[in-house]
Amino acid sequence: TRRVRTRDLIAAKQRGERWPMLTSYDQYTAGIFDEAGIPVLLVGDSAANNVFGYETTVPVTVDDLLPLVRAVVRATKRTLVVADLPFGSYEEGPTQALRTAVRFMKEGGAHAVKLEGGRRVAEQIAAITGAGIPVMAHVGFTPQSEHAIGGYRVQGRGDAAEDVVADAHAVAEAGAFAVVLEMVTSEVAKRITHDLPIPTVGIGAGPDTDAQVLVWQDMAGLRTGKGPRFVKRYADLAGVLTDATKRFADEVRGGEFPGPEHAFH
Ligand code: KIV
Ligand code: NA
């Protein structure tokens, strides 16, 4: 077995094969997703919400994310690992963006990086890809700009469709190997997927993208409460873990754990 390469993903698009992508932030989930055949794992800046407990992705730093990237890379054999560039680590321009991308490659061992934005980060994408680092782009709703966008809002409705389309074309022209389309209408996602030679990865972008990504805790139901409409829960990990925790607590309180088989003499 060898690692998935970006060219494998482009070839999959040409064959009309869809692929799944998940986030991962730690060794156990990364190992499970790798064994289960997920070809691309994203160490997302969504670690801000899903690991560190922040309200938005804005506070998370490169130094917060680097150890998570290392863990996911170490735990996988086959998966292509994409490291997300956090807010503040690439906006100043191509030089800053390249410097941050190099850190994720050198210190994190990532195989590619991802950043948010369309036309406004085309120069950054060109600089990073020009240095031999694959870039996944991310257009439509971009969570790092949540305060400017005014919350979680579907992008590409009505006249705004042309903005999303122009952003997607710009990142492909700048050299991105794939582009995440987040919370855009199915119609716009379908059109972009048809137009671009690179794979589109949808999240809340309908059924017609080349790939689909979800945050793993959403996919597996570790996060409880009302999630976004685009999430489908494939398990109830929160329920399983709550049950296990209560049984452990009960057995400790009742003197049933540890049993003779868990003790040394
Ligand atoms: O950080 C993240 O989890 C993401 C994906 C959902 C695309 O950027
Ligand atoms: Na992200």
C-alpha cells in the first residue's frame, strides 16, 4: 500500500468516482479512518470547535494544530493528510502563506495544505503550489470569515452565484488540486463540478460534487444537539460513551470493578 496522491484524486474525477473525506485530529480516529479506506483526512481548523472548545475557528493557532497534524500523519499509512491553515496564518500575503505551509509540511509531515478564500487568496495559492506544496482550496461559506459574512449562511443564491463560481475558477487557475464547496446551493456546486478539472469536495453543497466531507464528530454522532442541516449521523457515539461511562461509574461505586481478573498478586 502507498499513500494516496493528489493525482489519484484527479484521476478519480476523470473516471467519475466519488470519494469520502473526514476530519481527524488524533491517532485513534486517524487509524480507523485510514483502515476503513478514507482516502483523504483533513486536520481541520475545526479542531478549534471540536477539540479545543472554542465558539469559532478564529482563535486556533498554527502551534495548536501542528501536534494534531503529526498525530494523524503518524497513525495513517494510506491516507493523504491535509493540514488546514488557521485564521491569521496566510492572509497577509504569499510570503506569510508559504511560510506557514512550509511549517505544516516540514514540522507536521502533512501531504497538502488547505486555506479559505477564492480570488482574494489566489496569490497565496500560487505561491504555495509554486513551491511544490499541494493546496486544497475552500470557497462558498468560509468559517474563518464568519464575522464578516454574518453567521452561517448559504452562499451562491441568486446573483451571488457568480461570485462563488468566479472564486472556484480562480483557485483552480492558481493551481489548487481540489476545492471544498461549503454551504453553497446544489445548483452552483453542480455547475462548478462540471466546469472545473479538479475535484470538488462538498459540505452542504448537495449531491453532485466529486467528494463529500464531514467533521468526524458530526458523522459519528459524538457531537450532540441540533447540528447543521447538511450533517448525517452514522452512529451515536455520544450515547455509547455516555452509557459506558455510567456503567464504569456504577461498577466503581458498587465495588464490582476491578474484578479478580484485573488485579495483580
Ligand atoms: O475545518 C474543517 O473541518 C473544514 C471542513 C469541514 C471542510 O474546513
Ligand atoms: Na477548516
